[in-house]
Amino acid sequence: MLDNRNYQSCLLTTGHGYPLWIPEPPNSLPDVYCAEGVRVGDLLNLTTDGGYDYFFNIYAPAHDPVNAGRVPDGFEPLTLRPQDTLTVDRMHTPATVISNVQVRKIKLQTDVTAVIP
């Protein structure tokens, strides 16, 4: 059986991301951040309760509303180049269950008849 640490490590190494049990942004973040949500370049701390703490975005300038008052002194944003990201279209077909080996999908079917007066 996988403990939580091994489970998280397994998820990160499969290339399918990391599950957030609390994916909503913290209430303390600017409205502009909450409207867009997590984006490439966000520096986050994943919390033990399944959420995250947002620090700043490494690709946005210091004066950008998502970074205002959050970047270290002397911060210079990085440039996002096309070769820095990977896009995979249709990696999984619709309705694909993505899980670890401990999860099983069971399909149940039944015929039901009801008398309606």
C-alpha cells in the first residue's frame, strides 16, 4: 500500500500533474489572480491539506497585479519561450479515468420499472 508521500511522488513522476483537493485560490489573493487561476510560471507551495499557497509568477513583471508586493527585491521576470512548454492534445480520451493502481472503476447497470399513477 502506498503512503501519502509515495502516492504524491508516484503522481508527479507519471507526468499527469498533481491533484489538488482544494483547487480554489486562497481568498487572500488578488481578484485578477482568482479570475484566471493557476498559470504557467506560478511559484506555489503545495500544502498538506491538498491546497496551495501562491507566492508569485516568474514570468510576470513585478508590477503585474498577480505579483504586486509579492516578488523579492531586484526581481527580473523570466521569458517564457515556446520550447519551455509542452502541449499534448487529446492525451486521454473523454471519460477516461485517471487514477493510481488502488482505484478501481466498476460499472453497474440495472433495469428499473416504475408504475406512475
